[in-house]
Amino acid sequence: MQPGSVVPLYYSEFLVLLSFVISALGAYVALVAASRIRDEDGRISLGYLSVSALALGGIGIWGMHFIGMAAQRMPFPVSYSLWPTVGSLVLAVVVSGAALWFVARAPYRNILQCTIAGVGAGLGVAGMHYLGMSAVRTQAYFEWDTTIIALSVLIAIVAASVALWLAFHLETSLQRALAALVMAVAVCGMHYTGMRAGTIICAAETRAQVSMRLGGDTLPYGVFAIACVVLLGMAVLLYRTSRRRRERMAARLDALMRQRAGHV
């Protein structure tokens, strides 16, 4: 392409689908873990909080974002600066964890609390998205549309608020599965709206080289595979801890019944 030409917006349909799948899987595991953040004594479990934050922010949001960026087909090689990429991952996990903690610590998780936390989380997710975009290293630069950027931030805030409300108000596996699909639609909507905000202009030379970069056509598949392995490990952990939790509750109930029988 000639310098100054606009790069057409074209996506790999398969990678777009892959980004949706990983977002839904991450959201489902996050919802399951979030339902157990408060233990039987009412205390916040740091283990479940960490699992939920990693599943939601690290896989459901960041993993989707990274695969979604790789889904856009470019006429020249693309790589990603390592440290902004890692920073965007850390930001996604931290803001997700902080928002989940803020809502979980309150005895009553009402709409106002979810909205307050959702604003913070949404701004963090949007920051993660544009920090990740800044990591792109290729023979082009971005011209940004501030109106569409504002729209993507609004979508992120609404999506985060809804996600937090769903995380603490669902009971059944079917409800969580349906909610995970809704959350995946919202997260993907924010991401691809944010991608639309940047018009890609072909440049004469590549951007400044950096010593450590990520790149390659197989990278999104690697991210997907690693995310699936991590999610599987989380699912096994959740199953085992849930079984131990049920055993402890059953033992407490049995002890209580025996205590009452002894007083009769």
C-alpha cells in the first residue's frame, strides 16, 4: 500500500468467533467463582475473588481483546510491544478484582453499588483496550474518532455494571451460562466499537523498533489455547473447593442437629 492510504477494516471471521468464545468461557467461570466470594461465615474469600478477577479480566476481557486485535487483517506484519501488552493484562485483572471486591463487601448488592463499581471497572477496561492498542507495532498509525471512543467507553461502563449485577444475583448454572453469553456480546461490542474508532493509515516506515515484542500469525491461537488450559484448571479448582465447602456445611449441620438432639 502507498503511504497515506487508509487500511480497509477487514476481520477474520474465525478469529472473531474465537474471541467471542473465549470471552463467554471466561465470563462463565468468573460468574461461578463470584457466587462463592463470600463464604458461609460472610467473609470475602481471596481465593474465589482472585479466580473470578483472573477469569473475567484476564481471560474474558483481555484474552478476547488480544484475539480480537489479531482478528483484524493487515497488509503488512504486525507485532505488539511486550510491556504495554503485559500492562493491559494487569490493568484488566486489577480493575475486575477491585470492582468485584467493592460489590462483594456490601451486605446488599443493589443497582447503585453495581453502577458505581461498574463505572470504575468500565473506565479501567476501556483503558486496558487503548493501552493494548498502543502496543501495536506495524507500518501504520491510528487516527482516532473521539465520538466513537466515547461510545466505546460508555459500552464498557454499561457492560461492567451489568456484569457485576449478574455476578451476585444469579443462582442456577443455566442462568450463569445465558448471562455469560450476554456478557460476551457486551465485551465484544465494546472491543470492536473501540477498533472502529481508529482509522489505520499506512505509513512509509514501521514504528520505532523495540527490543521485546510479541507477534506472529499463530499468537492468537496460542492465547486461546493457554486461556482454555487456565480455565480448565480453574474449573477443576472450583469443583474441588465447592465439594469441600459442601462437606463442611454438611458437617456443621450434622453437629448442630446432634447438639439439638442432646438438649431434648
